Amino acid sequence: MTRTTLRAAPPGVRRLVNRLLAILVALVVWHLFARGPGSSSGFPTPLESLESAVDLAGTSVYWSNIATSVETALLGLGLALLIGLPIGLLTGANEHARRSTQLILDFGRTVPAIALLPLFLLLFGATRSLGLILIVVSAVWPVIIQTSYAVGEIPPQLRRVGRAYHLTRWHRLRYLIAPSMLPFVFVGLRIAATISLLMAISSEFLGGSDGLGYLLLQAMQINDTHRAFVYSFTAAILGLVLNLIFVLLQRRVLWWHTSVRKGGAA
């Protein structure tokens, strides 16, 4: 496809071609690095990684551990939402509460959950509970902050409309507050989802419980760089898929919002 033909093509085709070219360039750079500076450390080429991935895809251990990591991440995300949404609603609805909790929120979101891993490991051991606790401690903050900010930014006119029409508290929440805050909440949800998967795999890697992180730990312990690379690449793909799912969900729920109609949710 020549440059002139590419310019005349529809925007969707141009984006696809540009992305394919970017992937091709990345694969070439990867291959050159593996054959050059990375050869001494056993860095696999794209073809070697593909062969290892095909071999692993035929094993039940690979898929069962992926399912374990995803399940842990989703469970932890669900707990973070159950905790974060009510707290965010309560703090955001009251200016005094929002100011009073600002310091606590700033402190909590800056503390890395990994720093608390030794303590949680002593308390819960190398179990799924360890991963769930780490996920909640990490992922609850963006949910609280975005929800609190969303509620605080609701225009006063909407509140006056609700009072003028004598809407019940449920109807005000459903028809006035929720549509105004959902775009902000979805931002926190997508951040929390990524953090949940990251912490699930990290807890498995550092704590030694079943999951994709534990497979990666085993591969590194026996210096199997090919499988370690496949496991790392699998974790990256899971993150992309999880983010894509929430992008599609956001487009489905917020189809009416300007950011979604203009493609801003991608």
C-alpha cells in the first residue's frame, strides 16, 4: 500500500495499518535485541516465545493458573468497589467530611501495598486472602477518590431540581446523581481494575500462592527465560483484555456521554 493510497483510505483502515506497522517494528527490534545484546542472557526471539506459548497453551496448568489470577483480581476488585463506593458517596456528599478525610485519603493512596506485604504474609500466609487484602488496600483508593470527587462536582442546579420536583432519595440518586458521577467513577474503576490484576500477580509471585505469578516465580528459579517471558507477556495481555472489557462496558453504560460519543473512553 503506497502512501497516497493510505491517505485516501478510510480513517479506520489507516489506524489499523499504522498499528500493524508499529507492531512489526516492535517485533523487528525485539528480534535484533534477542540476537544481539540479549543473546548472552538467553533472551528469546519472537519465534521462540511463540513456540513456548504454543507448548504452554496445551497444558491445563497454564490455564488453571491464569483463571486463578483473574478470579483473585476480580474478587479483590469487587471488594474494593463494595468498600470504596459507599465511602466515596458519603465523603463526597458533605463538604466538611471531604475536607476532614483529605489527609487520610492522600496518605492511604501513597502507601505502596507491597511495603505491607511482610506484615500481611505473617497474618494471612501464602493464601488467596493475602492477594485479596493487597488488592483491596491498593485498589480501594482510586474508587474512593473518584467517587468523592464526582459527587462533589455535581452541579447545585441538579440538587435544586430534585427538591423542586419532590423526588425521593432513590430517584435523585438514580436519575440525577448517578448519570453525573458515572463518568468519573468509571475512570477510578479502570484504574482499580489494572491495580487489582497487578497486585494479584504480585502477591502470587512474592507470596508463593497459586496463580500466574507463582508460575513466573518457578520459571525464574530454574532460569527458564523462555517460559518466564511467556508468563510475563500473558500478564500484559490480561491487563489489556481487562482494560478493554471495562472500556466496552463504559461505552455501553455511558453511550449518551460526550466522551464516549467522541471516542474519549478508549
